[in-house]
Amino acid sequence: MIKSKFIVAGVAVTMLFSGCKTKDLKMSEVKATNSKENKAVVYQVFTRLFGNKNTTNKPWGTIEENGVGKFDDFTDKALHEIKDLGVTYIWYTGVPHHALVRDYTAFGISNDDPEVVKGRAGSPYAVKDYYNVNPDLAVNPANRLQEFEDLIARTHKAGLKLIIDIVPNHIARKYEGKNNPEGVKDFGADDNVNVEYDRNNNFYYIPKAHFEIPDGDIPLNGEKNPMIDGFFDENPAKWTGNGSRKVKPDQNDWYETVKVNYGIRPDGTKDFPELPAGFDQKSYQEHFAFWQDKDVPDSWKKFKSIALYWTAKGVDGFRYDMAEMVPYEFWSYMNSAVKMKNPDAFLLAEVYNPNEYRNYIRLGKMDYLYDKVETYDKLKDIIRGKSSPDGLSDIQKGMADIEHHMLHFLDNHDEQRLASPEFAGTPERGKPLMVVSTTLSTSPTMVYFGQEVGEAGNENAGFGTHSRTSIFDYIGVPNHQRWMNGGKFDGGQLSESEKQLRDFYRRLLNFSIKSPALMGQFQEIQSVNRQNNSGYDELIYSFVRWSENQKIIVTANFSSEKTSEFDLKIPADIISKWNLKDGEYKLTDQLYQKNSVRLTVNNGEGTARVKILPSESFIFELK
């Protein structure tokens, strides 16, 4: 998540409570694939922006000036087109009611102080009421929950599943649970505010001290507002969401949020039952049973209730913000409860510390984690000329036991747009990255709305900065709006190159969700081809994937300038695994079905003559 205008890319947030690594499994004991599953594709939409047709894009613009998207904009046609792209899940980002600067008092919603809201539209990660949804997203704010429930039904009708955000580490400074179910008390309602820490307090406190507005950010860019007075009533002050214990946080702290207490003492020790040895190998059912007679902190119970509330409404899973800042014992407690209600729930976590990956997967019962600091960062370095692709093989080898759980992406709300000058520079240069990211492992693939039509995030939105599509402002997304075409969702305003780009994504993603080989085995052939292979440029990367019924060879050219021609080598051990006899075999590219080459097997080794253009990729299937 982005909590500030300022991003520190690739820095893992490691908290005091980080646990020991779970015991690594021997490779012979690991099955990295599941032949019964198909590859999943997640389409992330920033819900507030998706349906916005307004093209004004005034910095710091209001809803009236810049427009806003609604739940209703996800029409049957829109959802059909998203599914046709090759999508299996939609992540509706920014659904829970979060703090924002707009007057909804007529609907029983209190105003939020702009001094503790980032931007005008507010951060979706400063949730104000977990049992309702963002009023901006509703045609009738009084009926906003029903409008979202209708969207759940339309999504399922379209043959798609959906996930939404849950942000357990922190909540808005002015959280008001006005829609709590019967028996659910508000956060902090029973807290002892006279102490820094109590196991069952929902927050950490700075006793006898008033919260102070941080210096730096100018609320609403200097616009007058009756609530901007240099004061926010929080007494005693609470710890800030990123763990800052200052009465006056820094402007780069997550000052619009307060940190939730999960029973971690201020010295970092744990004040709750821990999972016994060996629980990294136990099922979610066994985890659920373990917690049934345990006394757990109050915050655990509150967030479990939230997750089960949305599960009961038909939400198919969750994306957990900054999950590594919350102890994995809590995740075991909550995720096992979710899985007991919906065994197929899709549970995705934002974790950036590789040393903790296995804890959050095996002990925390997460289905998927972001593969950010390994595969994503490597691909970004390659296209920016800072690295060769050879290291991709080492990354895959190092994560072989958990590769299925490491979700791949090249674009999301936190990161610079793939097509931005700060990343790939053009949508076309992003194509080989996308092919490799999608086909390298059995993990799900994620695409951020607008990525498939080359959105570069060039707008000056106000609080948000260019190269990222702002999550803090009311803004339009130009390339996406051209595809949306005034609500027709037919790409009618796209340029020819943008249409071709979207067609590329559609071909790639649809192949990926149907390919048994992509849920099968992986082996790199990079090393053998980098050795004494004339014409095999250092910016080429190749590997093979196979299952019982499908065998494919992937070759990608990360160079945007150089055409390469070479004899691609398929080593003897792969030829043997594929049970190929000496002779010739046809390899047909599965992206466009136009290119085919001959694989010649001689003395148990294979070669195929390949000519690959700049930024081109092939997914050759053995016929």
C-alpha cells in the first residue's frame, strides 16, 4: 500500500515480532504444482476510477470537477469484456468506507478532517467503517451497501469471482463503526487509554498527550475548509499506522491512520498463544481447531468478524494490506476461520520480506503473497538496463517450494505504471516482461486496469504523483477511458496500437488460464543457451514448461532494439523427460498462431532455429 506520496521501493517492513523461519522442506518432498487447478488471473480495478468518464483531470479537482466512478459502472457488458480478457478474479480496490473530504452528513456520515486525510478522495487504506462501503461509489449513498451487493451478484453472474481489501494493521484516525452488526463493539470502545499497552486494547496510546498534526503536507493544497485549523482532537494520542510512537508524526509516516494492537507488547514480545512446532505442515482445519479454546486479543476477534461478514455477503476472498506488520499467528486464526466458511477463498497478502514468506504461507495460511522483491524487481531492473535476465533462473530455483504461492504482477496501485518512462518506457517494451511474468510459474497473474491498453500514469492528480495512477485523488485514467468509450466498453476510442496491445494481453491471459503446462513443471534452458550460442543475445531469456499433455518453450527478447537469430538448444535431459526420439517436430507459437519452427532432435539433443524481433516473445508448443 502507499501511505505517502513518497515511495521506498523494495524495502521490506520487518517488525519486532518477526518470527523464526519455518523449516525448509527438502526439494524431493516438494510438489510445486497442482495439476487439478488452472492458472488464476486477477484484474485489479481501482473502483473509484474505473467508471469515471470525466476527462478534465484538474489537479486537486473535486468530484464535480473531475468526476468519479460508481459500482453501477461495472455493467454486464463491462464485466463480460473483463472476463473475455482472460480474467478469473476481480479485485475491487477501495470498497470499504474510508476517510475522505466530502460532506455526507445528510447520510449520517461525519465529516473527516482534511488534516488527517491524504488527498481529497482519501486513501483506501484509512478505513473508517468496515461494515459499509465508500459512499463515493454509490449512485445513492443511502443505499450504498445494497449497490455493492448488487455488484457482487453481477460479478458472479458474469462468471467471475471477486476480492476486496482488508487492512488489519491500521484504521483511519477517526474510525466510526456506525454500521456494526449486533454485538460488535467499535474499535477502542473498551480500551484503557491511560496505559501505552494492554493486551485487549485495540490501539497503542501515548498517555497524557494530545495528537499533533504533522508538518509538511498542505491539506487540500491550501484550499479553505472550516475543519482546517491545525488541530485534530485525539487525546490521548495513538501510535501511527506504520508504528511511529510520536505525538507528532512525520509527514512521511502513515499519519492518517492509527496502528491496531494484536497483542504485541511495545518491546516486540508476543502476548498470546503461539502455534506449536510442526504447525507449518498442518491443514487450515487443524489450525482452526487449535484456536477454538484459546484466549486471543480483542483485535483478533474484531477482524475475524469483519472477514466473515464480507464472506457471508459473497465476497470470494481478500487482499490483505501490509500483512507482514501483523503476526502470522493472527492470520492462522482468521484465515482458517475464513476457509472453514469458504474453502476456496482467495487469500492474497502484501508481504515484502523474503525471510518471512514461508511463515505467512505455512503458518499464516495465506494462499498467495506478492512476488515483488524477487521476480518483479528483477524484471524491472532488466528492462531498465540494470541487470541481465539470467538471474531469473536463480529466483525460480530459490522459491521452488513456494512458487505457486507467489503472485506475479507488473503493475498495481502502489507501483509505477509498466508503460511509464520510469519503468518500461512504452507498452511494447513491457510485452516480454508480461510474457515471462505470466508463464514463468504456476502462480496467479495480476493485471492492473489500464495496463492492457498502455496506461502510463502521466497525470498530475494533486496529492498523488505521476507515473502512478493516483489513489488519493478524483482523476480520470485516459487510456482506460478510451477503451471504456463512454460506457460502451468496446474499445471504440483506442488507437490501433492500443487495440493491438489489448489483443496481446487477451491472447496471453486466455492461453495462461487454459494451459496445463503452466500448471506443470518448469526448467530453465538459459544457462545452456548462454554458453557458446552464436546470436543468443544477453537480453534473451528462455525456459520450458510441461505437463503430461502439453509441452511449451518460452523465449523472450527484452531488447527493444536488437533482432536476434540463433539455434535454440533444448538439452538432453529435457528431451528425455519429454520422451522425444530423434527426428523433427513442429513448434507453433501460441500467442498468434502465425510463427512455427522446427525442433530437430539429434543424438538426444534438440535445436530450433529462432529469429526473434525486438520486444518479441514466443510461446512455442510442441505439436
